[in-house]
Amino acid sequence: MEDVMALRPVLLCHDDGGTLWPLARSSHPKPFAPVAGGESPFQIAVRCLCVPGSVEPIVVTPERYRFVVQDQLAQVGIAPRAILIEPAARGAAAATLVAAVHIAAQDPDAILVAMPADHVITDPHAFRAAIIDALPRAGADEIVGFDLELEEPDTGRPLPEPEPANDAGAGVVQLQRMRPRGNGDRPRASRPTHMVVCRAGALLAAVTAAVPGAVEAMRAALDAARNDLGFLRMAADSWTPLSRQALDRAMGAAASALPAILRSDTLSDARDWNEIWRMAQRDESGTATIGSATAMGCHDTLLRSDSPHVELVGIGLTDIVAIALPDAVLVVRRSEASRVPDAVAALAAMRAPQATQLPVDNRPWGFLENLSQGARFQVKRIVVKPGAALSLQSHHHRAEHWIVVAGTAQVTVDDAVSLVSENQSIYVPLGARHRLENPGKVPVTLIEVQTGSYLGEDDIVRHDDLYARD
């Protein structure tokens, strides 16, 4: 446990391209979705790596997910050491390297463990044991990469045969040397996870040798970074010219030729719905049900409903994945699960909001949920956290009527400020400057009815905003 407490955890948060649609979408991607049915992969990883008394995590994320990161950390009671905002996506290698630069500025000998936040740790004890097993190699300046052992070998790269080792961690297949397999051996495979354990200084030295100037550019991006509401926003002019391909190659060249191989029951990359079926608890017929779902005579099937208002029933299905949310349903053969991103792209081409947006939209002040919509009206449920406030704003094309159903809101409409309590309402005329705040200790819940000729979210003119949004 002491070894884990000394590590510097780094979580890499990125959109995965819709592999677990409709549960995860670009507005709220896989790292933050309840993939395993409870906490998000991000929260599971933070809990696993940040044991009581350990060093706080560093999180690297695009700007659009910064408040989700902040909220999910607060939900598990862990404060970050830093949340680094990427000006542009440059992949897992770049995110790992900039975290290493940040860590090395204080302690170049510190050992970091960096992992994508969309991977699901299924056995925390074995996962920690695998990291501890890699520490001697990291202390000797190896860049220890981690691969994931696969059950379907044809989707990965050949895995060398393991040899027994007395010091192998509980969650790792210990590899001591490459050896050929006999013709009768069961083929095995692994897939890279973009997870590394290494000294921060050793990683920077290796990348500097492979891509001269890259580390200096990252230092410049951090040196010129500005603190924005507790986030560290890196300078775009130094960050943006970095080549993702060059950094990926440099990270691959720096990593040890002998990766640690994590067992499939220790970590999952949750790469598609077939993998979620494999992770799930299944009955004797190989069928898993999650949420409001019922299976009758089904085999090797996953049925999942994430809405209490949608009952999903499968009868006589074999090798099927069916996922239901309030606004979208996916039905696919397990063998075709890798094609789900193609469906997301097709929906996006049709401008279907379900392609990218969940019915519940998380905001820094709380969340809103679309309940109903027509040609000239829209109804939403809005929940505002204690102490939070919406921006001071106005609209060119719509008026709004707010009905408070829980808590007490402070509402500004032009020059008038009033308290609106449960079962009370207030009208916001078209064009009026308005703001809603929660001055209390409990969440405020209201029903918003919008009316007008155009109801798009881009009809918002912000005059003042606590969260520095445009």
C-alpha cells in the first residue's frame, strides 16, 4: 500500500468516438458514463489509485469536460492536484507527457502511473498489485507499458508465452522472455492500453531523444498556462503545433519491449458492447440484464435499460445486444458491436441530436433534462446545485416560464430580484436579462417552459457568467 501511496496518478479523459452509444455520447463520453452500472470508469480509477493519504491525481482533459471532471471528483470526495486543459486533442501520449512535465517540475524522480480514464478496473486489488510489480522496473528508468490480455486473439497482437514467476502480481501475466509457441498451443493475444508506469524524468528524457523540441514545447505550454476557475489552461500557441503521430511514435519507442500484461479479469478497455457483455454477470444461458430489462429464453445476450420509464423485454434472442435510453434504442448482434460508431456517424450526418447529446445535459451549475418539445414550445427539468447560478442571459427568439417544484430560487429579471419558492412561478419575457441562482443548502428543481419561434441553445446572449463560458 505504501508503494501505491507514493505514486503520482494521471487520468487521461477523452471522447472514444461513440463505441458505447447510446449510453455514452460526445456530450458525456465513456470515461464519465456508468459503464459498469454504477460509478463511471473515471471514478473507479480515481478510487483505486488515490487511496487515503496518497498523492492527489492529475487529470488531463479537453475543455468541454472540465466541469464533469470536477463534479465526478467531488462525488467521490477526492480533490485533484491539477486539472490540465488541452487546447486541442493530441491523444494519450501527449496527455501523458504534459502530465510528466508538470510532475517533473517538482520531482523528476517521482513515479507516475498514467491510464486512460475510459478503461474499467474490474479487480482493484489485482490492479494495484500489477502496478506495484512494475515499480522496480520503473525505478530502473524503464518505461513500463501495459497491455491487456484478450480472450479473442485475432483482434490483438501475438502475446509471448508466460513463464511462472514468484513475484508476479495477482493481476498480471508475468513475461520473462519471448519464446515461440508450439503448433498445438492455444493462440493468445494482447492489445496496448496506453497505460504506463515510469519515472517522470526518464519519460521526458526518452521522448526528448526521439522528438527533439516536443518536451520544450510542452514546458512552454505549461509555463504560459493560466489558472481559470481552478483549471490550468495550457497555452495554445505552444501546444497546437505538436504532432500527435510523432508523439505516439516516441511513446511507443520509449516503452519497454516487454510490457506488463494485465489479465482480462483485472482491467477492461470497454471497447464495445460485446466487451460489456463479457464483463457483465451472466446467467447459465450467458445472458446479462442491467437496469429495467427482462430476458425470456435468451442466450448469450445483453439487455440493458438505463431509464426507469423504459422496460426492455427480450424474448428468444441469441447473441444480441439491446440498449435502451429514453431517447434512443440500439439493437445489434454482438459480433457487429464494433460498427456502432458507424451508426453514430450516420445519425450525425442526419443532424439527429441523439448522435451527440444525452437527454440529461450536465452543466457546471447542475443539469437540465428535455421532457417535451413541439413546433413552438419546449419543456425542461432544471436542477441547480446549492450555491450555483446560471449565467445572466437574454434570448432573441423565446420567452420562458419557470415553475419551482423544490427548493427556493433567487431570480433576476432585468432590474427586479425576487425569491421564488416551491409551487411558485415567474415569467421571463422575450429579450429580458435574467438569471437564476440557488442561495440555499438544497438543490433547486424547476420546470422551464420555453415558447417562441426558435428554441435552439445557440439563442443565448451571456452578459455575465460565473464559469467564464462564451
